[in-house]
Amino acid sequence: MASTSFLPKTISPFLTNPPSLPSTHFTTKPSFLNPPADHLACTRKSSILTPSAKKKNPWIDIFDDGEDPDMEYGSLFVDGKQEEDTRPADNPNNPYGFLKFPKGFNIEVAQLGLKIRGDIRRCCCMISGGVYENLLFFPVIQMLKDRYPGILVDVLASDRGKQCYELNKNVRWANVYDPDGDPEPAVYTDMIGILKNRYYDSILSTKLAGLGHAAFMFMSSARDKVSYIYPNVNAAGADLLLTETFKPDSTNLSEGGYHMYHQMLDWLGRAYYNVPRQPVPPLRVSISRKLKEYVEAKYRAAGAEKGKYIVIHGIESDSKASMQSKGDTDSLLPLEVWDKITDDISGLKPVFVIPNEKERENVEEIIYNEDIGILFITTPGQLAALINDSAGVIATNTAAIQLANAREKPSIALFGSEEKGKLFVPKAEEKKCTIISSKTGKLIDIDVGAVKQALQIFDMSLALV
Amino acid sequence: MAEAIAGFTIAKPHILNSLQKTKLDLKPCSRWLWQCSSTRLFSGWQQPKGSNRKRASLSKVNAFPDWPLMAVMVEHIEGQRDLITYKSIWHLSDQAIKNVYVFYIMFTCWGCLFFGAMKDPYYDSEAYRKDGGDGSGHWVYDKQEDIEESARAELWREELIEEIEQKVGGLRELEEAGRK
């Protein structure tokens, strides 16, 4: 290194990884500096441990050469996943109320083991986007629960997106903080204080991070700061402050469809020593009894019977509650098209879900079919309860489709193009979902005849019921 | 003074040796005390020398090192009565006066703010005094979050019970199938 310091570019050794130093600097390189056999073994082992091995940022730790191949993980910590409850058992014989700590238990050393294993006790998820994006984040939360037993998951989401967590049993606290928005300084600093006070082990963020968002996560003092970053130059400097970064395929994460968080899922469920790779759980929502009762009263008032109506979602409106994905902006149909679709539905009552009360008049005017119900629903929780009691769903690409799939209800999904359909509803047959896509690439040109034909799946399910 | 010291140095062995001689030895001691009380009891006595006709002495009493509380001046003039002047005015140094004024200003400013705030209608207004989120008079800011959190915990329990019931049902079916 001393010889290189006389060269004009003295900074270059620090910018690159030590193994990738220009070999011209070491003309008489001793052989022990780069033993070929060991080096190969090291790379092979690390490639097994981390399949998505990325080039490390040398700025974070210039002496970090990766995993130590000779490291022996013996009895330092228990192999496998973390335990659900690490509290030692009560000791009734102890007059002071001390717990039954194992012999030689040292709290610092115990923490060290947990750090090596990567235990996560408290995790915060910052989710960018609205209802749709938050709904698709549910599998990630389930993955966290499965992979790290005993984890406490908290959520920060936008005010619309937070409403989703009525449907998620795995979340502890959900707070409103829109990572996409431009918060007031007071709100910003307050949220940093809240995050610091909660002592998170890990923060996951699905906002594409630049330096600003990375700094926010850094200031929360969490151990692992995991985030998506911009796939372009806006990410400059973000990975200095983050421990793990994911680069999405495009600047709009939602364009990834159902698997929009696949990089994060891949990383969270990674195989680790004796823990095999965690399979990705499907999207599931749970609906509380209270919510079911409330929504039942609501649709009874609208004149619908349990199991004898079809939910229709995706009416074009300027409301913010239409629950579209950010990755598919052309996903709402005007009432005229819905009128044609619902023209001759018989036996099952079409229930139109309106995102705003002002749409009620329009629906009453335009829809020719008299035997319909109109329900004003803006929250995903109520929509899920409604779908749960329905015979099926006809919807454009809104959260209703994902909810129907999550509750395993038959559904007809109307998409602007076939690719979008495949992206947002993969494995449609397994989910009892019929995808009908427009030939022209615009949703409004959808083939109404095909939709009417597809309506038979509801009759079949009704016959089964 | 020298006599007194001599008295002490002589007295010491006498006290040790015999009680009889102590009475005699007390004499110089008491004389020394008397001398001191007349001349040097007040350390502040200052006797200006130089004129035989008029002598004056001054005594000061300090409350604090820098804070003279009272001064007594006694002037002796031959053939006349002593002229005694009492001065009981506080004499504050410049620094002390400055400190007093600084304290006064600071108290006034603080008082304007504090007692002014007591009259502030905001603190009597509904915005400040109304009941908290739970009706207790205390604002509990996390109330909504806590309700939601407990609702989710309840949901989790419901699902768990459902799962257990399903498993138990499945086991029963298996048992019945085994019996048949």
C-alpha cells in the first residue's frame, strides 16, 4: 500500500474492493496474499449462502471481505430459526424472583449470537402506495412471521393504505406516515422519535429510496435498514446508509404486479445455515366477526342476500377510494360498459360498490337493470367482508380482485391487456379467476360478450352451494 | 501580650504539679483577658494615631463580605464627651447593585410571561381544556392505534381458534373413520 501512495490516483484503492485492486500495483505480489484455493472456496460458500450475492459497497466497510469460510458456528447460538419466546422460565425457588437463566448465561454474549443469526424481534415496514400496494404486501408480512417466529411487525403506511391492516392479524401497530408524501418537519422529526423509541431491529421500506429516505431510515437507529432504491442515479448515496438494498426493474414498483415485492421476499426468505429457504406464502386476508356483522347489515339494507349477489367493483370515478394499483392506471370502466355487462344477469343480484356517495345517482340513472344493489364502501376491510359473503366478483384491476383471490371466491377480472392480467393475477385458474383482457390494450374496448359468457362460473358455484 | 504568653507557659507545669498554685496563676490570665477585651475585642477598631487631641475609631458590621450593614464611629475629643456616629444605611458595591438590578429585570420578564400566561384565554379554551380522546381529560394520542392493535390481536385469536377447531374436527373425523 505504501508504494501505491506515490501514484497520482491515491484514492483508487479505497474506491474498489481489496481483491479487485489493480494487480499492476503489486508487481511482486507474495503468494500468501491471494491463495487461489481458499479464495475459490470462499466464493463458492458465500454463493451458496446468498444466492442473490451482490457486489458490496466498499464505502460501508472497506475491510469487509465477506463471510469467513473458516468460521465455525457451534454452540454459540441455537441453530435454526429464532425462538418465539426468548424469556427464560420462571424460577419459583428463587427468593428474588430471578428467572431460570442457564448456567453461564451472559446477556451480552446471548445478544451476540442473536446478531450472528440475524434475529428480528421488532420490525417496521414502511409501505409506499395505496390500498393495492399494501394488500400485496401481506405475503411479505406473513413471510416475516413464518421466517422469524415471535416477530412483532409494525406498519407505517399512507392514510388509505393503513386501512388495509384491519384485515391483517399479523400486524401490531399501524401508523399513518406517508413515505411518498412531503411531511412537515414536525411530523418528520416526531416520526423519527417514535421509530427510535420503538427500538426496531429491522426496517423494511418499499419506497424507492434516495439519499433522503435512506437518511430517514438511518436516523431511526434500526439495526437493519432494508429498502428498495431507485434504479437510476437518484439512488446515489442511498446504499451508504442502508444495510440491504433492492433495485426494482422500473421506477414504478407497482408495475411488477402481484409479485411486485419479489426481491424483498427473496431476501427475507433466504436460506441460512440450517434454515431452508422459506416458501413465499399466498395472499390471505382475515376478516373479523365485527366487520362481517357490520357489512352484513349494510348489504341487507341495500337489498342483497348472503351468497346471492355479485360484487361489482371498478366504477370510473374521481374518488381516491377506487383502490387501483399504481402500476395499472387504465383500470376503471365507465358505467355505460358496466350497464352492458350487468344487463342480463339473473338469479344473482349485482351489487355495485361506489367509492363516493355522489356516484349513487349516476348508477341509478345509467344502469338499466332494476334489480341491483348499491353500496358505498371505501375501506378495503368492508370490501373484503362484502366479497367474503358474495357469490363472486366482477371487477377491473382493483383491490377487489386480489381480495376475491385471497378469500378464494370466483372472480372475473377485466384487464386492459393480457400481459397486465398475467402480471397482476398469476396462476389465475388455480384461484378460480377468469381473466378477460381487451384486445386493443385499452380497458374500455373490452369484449362484453366474453364477460357475459364468463358469468357462468358464478352459476356453477351457486349450483354447488 | 508577652506577659500573657509567659503566664501561659508558666501556668502549664503548675496545673500539672499542684492545685494550690493554680489560684495564683489565674491572675495573669484574667488580666490578659481584661486587656484584650478593652483593646482588641473588636478587631475592627482602628485607632488613628498622630494627634493627641482627637482620636476616632470606626467599627463596621458586615452582613456579607461585600455588604456592610452598619457602621459605628466613635470620636474621642479631649475634655469632651465621645462623639458616636451610627450609620445604618446599606452600602452596596457597584457589582452588588448591578446584580440586584439584573435580578429585578429577569424577574420582571419572567413574571410578565408567567403571569401573563395565567391570563391567557387559550388555556381556558375548549381547545386546551376539553376532554381527551377517552373522555378522561387527558389526551391519549395513541388511542386509535391501540384500539386497532387490540382489534388485530382479537382477530389473531379468532383465527387461531378457528384453526384449532378445524384441526380438532379433522382429528375427530380421523378417529371416527378409524373406529369404523
